[in-house]
Amino acid sequence: MDAAGSGSAFMTASRRMVVLLRLTVGLLALQFLLGIWVALFGKFPDTHDLMTALAYSGDPVLTAHYALAFVLLLLAILLAYVSFAKGEPKRLRVLTLAGLLSVLVALEAGVQFVLSGFANNDWSFVMAVGFIASMAFYGLAQAVAIAPDRNGFTPV
């Protein structure tokens, strides 16, 4: 029997997991759009200090990008927690942990980019790679989560 006690090794994800994954993928897409807008048209503060940069209100899109990064971190932590607490299939646990790691990489790269005075494009590139990886892991997790089990049951 699997962790949920259903006896099926191909148990699908809970509805809660599917909803959280869909929300995360949608917000990651929004984060991408905000990040591209900031990269092309954004106004960066003249600072190397993280707190000063976070308090900067000269560009509302940059502020939204910061705020959404925090929301995505919370969602990534929640997804990893739910995948273990609710006895989700092992493949979903692995994908949510990989997604969390990718979000952490993107977030750390973003912090380093800010600390570079918004000048080190290497960190900007690593941030983008972290985003792509997180989108891939959460997109794949969503596909796995809605796949029907052996009995044809789909959670949505």
C-alpha cells in the first residue's frame, strides 16, 4: 500500500495539490512577464544595498516582481510541505522539492543581482535559469498530478 493507503502505486495527487500547482505555474508565468518588463524597461535604484533596493518605490513593476518572488517562495515551501504531509506520490514529492530548489536558486540569484547594483548579468542569467527550471518542474508535477491512475480516476 502507498502512503495514502489506497493500495495503488499509481495514486493521483489530491485536488489541493493540483490547485496549488496550477496557481504556482500561473504565478510563475506572471513573474516571467514582470521580469522581462523590468529587464527591458525597468528603473533600478542606484544602490548595492538589498534593503534600500526592496524599499525603492520608483518602479511599481519592479516592486511587484520582488513581492511575487516572495509569494512564489511561500508557495514552493507549501507545495513541498503538502506533498509530504498529504502522502502524495513519491514522484510529486521529488518534483516539488526540485521546484523549491529551483525557486531558491532564482531567488538567491535575484538577491545577488540586486547586490551587484543591478549590473551583473551573470546573476540575471542564473535567475532566468532558476525560473525555467522551476517552471519545468512544476509544469511536469502538474502533468503528473492530473494523470489518471490505473482505475481512470483523475482528481480534477
